[in-house]
Amino acid sequence: MNPRERWDHLSALDDELLKGGVMLPEWCAFIVREADTAFVGGAHLASILTAVAGIETFLRSEANDGARRTFAELIDTVVIDPELKNDLHSLRRYRNKWVHVNDPWEDAALLSDPETMEAELEAMAFFAARQLRKTIYANPWI
């Protein structure tokens, strides 16, 4: 997909998932814009990492209690659809695989077949863009 098609994809997600209006803290809105920019630019890993940051920021705003929770605890605490919770945990685990690399020198798969890794990252970037919107649009104003 070219950048125009990627913007169109994000717009289609907005049309599909936004049923009313939403209010976001400015921190969250800023992060969402950054995630969208990374997605449109084809920076798949950056898109995933930033989308997860946007989701976490939004969930912290929804919890609104100042408690120090891990991202996993936030997902479990905030009232959202159980299917979305499962998807967010999947996305969190995938993000952790990239953020918390146990052995950076164990890179044979990445070096021998980067196209497969890139295809996986692209698919997860699309998944992350959808989950970000499903999360921030979960409780719309009607």
C-alpha cells in the first residue's frame, strides 16, 4: 500500500468503528497521531510500539485513579469488551517480544529471512491500528 491508501485505510477504520464522538487526553491524541504517521510511512515496528503506547495512555485515562499498574493489569482492570481485552493482551505480548529482547545475538531468523519478519510486522501494524481505534472508540459519546 502506498501512503494515500494507508491514510484511506485509517479513515475507513474511523468510519467503521467510531459511533459518536470521543474525548481523549491531549497526551493520548498526540500519541495516536504519531502512531498514524508511523503507520502511513510504513514504519511497521514504530507503528506497533506507538499504537500500544496510545492504548496504554488511553487505558490509564480511563482508570483515572493514579494507581501504578502494569499494562497487563490495566487491560484486566478497565471495563472493555472481553474480546478486545484478549486482542490487547496479544498485542502487548507481541510488543514485548520486540521491546524486551532476551538475546539480541540470536538473530539468525531475522538475518536469513527478513522478508518474512517484515510481512509479520506489517500484518501486526494493521492489527495494532485497528486495536488502537477499537480501544479509544470503545465508550463513545452519543
